[in-house]
Amino acid sequence: MLDRAQTASRLVGSSPALLELDGVCWGPRASKSILQPVTLSVAPGEMLAIVGPNGAGKSSLLRCLYRFHRPTAGTVRLDGTDIWRMKPRDCARRIATVLQESASEFGLTVAEIVELGLTPHVTGFRTRDCDHDQVEAALALLGLTTLAARDFGSLSGGEKQRVMIARALVQRPDLLILDEPTNHLDIRHQLEVLELLGNLGCTVIVSLHDLALASAHADRVLVMDGGRAVACGRPADILTPERIRQSFSVGATLDDHPITGRPRFSFHLER
Ligand code: ADP
Ligand code: MG
């Protein structure tokens, strides 16, 4: 019997990606720039959390990383190759996404939605037995086995979010990009999903609102504010009360969690 961590690492690709951003800028038109130049590399197998207030540019930056927004300046390289020089299918084989926009697949069951993650790897219309094993393993990992035959449209927001994570895992990504994947999840599923992401072994870039989750699970944290990357580094060095006050306009108190020993965050409004 495999444990959760082993199952998780078997689902993703075997060559975690190196992602390099070099002066990446983006705006909806030439006269309106939203992202100021962002330069940063994410090492193979690293987990980077992106935090920042509403409108900071987190989703815009992520959209540049999964080849949705073409940067207005700068490049995004996956293992040395500019993603805009790659074929879309080659990108889809290596990069999986879990996005905030809820899926529009109507009339499909949970298992069918998760199977869609196989699409970039399937040649013709054939799926193999091992592919079905992958679908079952991903459903089990996200606690969805009993929901497999349910109509996707009938699920709660949190259940849908777990289905989209299962679908991304079935894609066997080398780079997994998630935009606020925990916003609908109950507390237990938030903790389980973050632990799962940390055990995958692929490169993970995830935007999060919960600073404690980011601090406990990410190797590095990137703080976005006003379209700029204002700080990036190890959670303990970056998520300080001063930085939190500057970027989030709240007072923060940090202490150690009595059971896990991890940083615990409390916030208050400063008048
Ligand atoms: P975050 O994900 O951090 O909340 P976003 O990246 O979604 O922030 O948005 C950053 C800013 O850019 C916001 O002010 C948003 O309204 C604006 N923005 C994002 N996409 C577009 C777009 N396509 N056209 C115009 N403004 C946009
Ligand atoms: Mg966003």
C-alpha cells in the first residue's frame, strides 16, 4: 500500500521544470502596463508561493507563466526554451494549471473531468489501463472516489476545486501552476492540498491568501504589490510584520504554533 506522498509523487512528471523569468512585463495594451519587470528563477522541484493584496498582479503574472498572456517585454523560459517558441501542445504536456475561473464543462461526471487531464498525452482516441489507474489514484488522493460518478455541475465549490486539482495531477506536469487553489476549501482540505503540493516533486507555483499556509509549505515566497515583485526569499525572511504592514496594510503578530512549531500569524487593523 503506497502512502499519500508516494502516490502523489508517482502522479506527476519525472523531470521537474526550471522556470526562468527575465524582465517579464505585461499590460492589456501598450499604454497600460500592469506588471512591472519581474526577474526570478524557480528551481526544478521548488515550491514558490505568490502572496499579495487583491489587484497586486498575482493572476496576471501566473497567466504569463502558463502561456496565456504573452509578455509585452521579457521572456519566460521553461528549461531554457522561451514558452512562446514552444508548441501549445508541448507546453500542455509539461505545464498543468488549476485556475480560479470555474470550469464550464457541463454534463460531465467528476471522473470524466479528471480524465480530461490525460488529453495532452493521448494519441488518437485511445487511453490505456495505466491512464485509468492514474485517474483513480488522483481521485483517491483528493478524497473524491465516492463522488466519481456525480455530475460535476452538482458539486460544491470546494469539491469542484479538488476535482480541478485531480485533473491537473493526471496531466503528469513538470510544472504545476495554481491560482488560489484553496479559496473554497474547508480547513482540513486546505492543509491536505498544501501538504500534497509539497510532496509532488514537480515544480509548483501557487498564489495563496493564507500567509500561514505559504509560510509552512513553500520553499520561497514572492510578494507582489502594485504589479511589482517587491520581495522574494525564504518565508521566515520575507513574511515579517514590517513587510506584511507595508504590503497588506495590517498589523501582524507572529509566534510559534504550540503543536507544529511553525509560524502562526494574527492580524489586526491599525487606526
Ligand atoms: P491579483 O490576482 O493579485 O488580485 P490581477 O493580476 O488579477 O491581481 O490584477 C492586477 C490588476 O490588473 C488589477 O487592478 C486588475 O483589475 C488589472 N487587470 C488584470 N487583467 C486585466 C485586463 N485584462 N485588462 C485590464 N486590467 C486588468
Ligand atoms: Mg488573482
